[in-house]
Amino acid sequence: MKKKFSILSILTLLIISNLSINSCSNREDTVSCFPNTPINVTLNLNLPAYFALNQVGGWVYINEQQSGTRGLIVVRSSDATFKIYDRNAPHICPDSNTTLEVKDDISVVCPKDNAKWILLTGQPTAIANVPPKTYLYNYDPASKILTTYY
């Protein structure tokens, strides 16, 4: 009985150790292996490339310098607010197939595992239990300048 108990204990310990080594532990809003890069993007919503952001539900991908490791998704979520999402999936470690994409103008999807979020709110709807990482911004409605930073 003692030998059986020790083998079971060792197997349990090995399984737990393996899980903790091969997975990303959770931080508050993303997995611990989520890239931490500076974000500093200024958008002039008067320019044709950003016209979609002048109406609620409009969105664009941003892939400029200082827009993270995979870019951003910028969404006009109401008349006065925006959501700026990182395109790295927040719930799994980055690899070649974890760049978030907008589907049907209503959801954000991770192509690797089909995790889904509501585009306007970032609320998870399938698989993931955390919203996409969002960034702070300043918006000047008079000049239509949107600045995102982290």
C-alpha cells in the first residue's frame, strides 16, 4: 500500500510540474507570455484610411510602428468611445496562428482555437475567459485625432 501511494504521489507531482512548465500562467488580463511592447499611435480620423472610425461599429487594423508586435484593432464602440485591442490572443501564448482577426464586422476571432469576443465590447463569447488586451487612448473630437498609448 505504501509503495502504491508513493508512486501515485510521484505521478501526480510530475503531471502538475509538467503542466506548469508547458503552459502560460495567467496574469490579470493576459497570459504571462503575452508580449509587453510600447504602444504609441496617433490617428487622424479625417484621413480616408480611418473614415470607418467616424461611425459606431467601424473598425480598422493598425500595423504601424509602435503598434505592438502584431498590430492593433481600433473600434468605434459608441459616439464618444473607442476600443483599442492588441491583436495577440490574450488567452494563449503567441505563435504563428494566434493573431486576432475581425469576422463579419461583429466579432474578434483567434484562428488557432476559434476563441471569440464581441467586437464592440471585447466580451468573450467562446473558449477564452479573458477579453482582448486593451489600451488607453485620448480622443479630441474637434480635430478628430485619436492617440493610443501604453
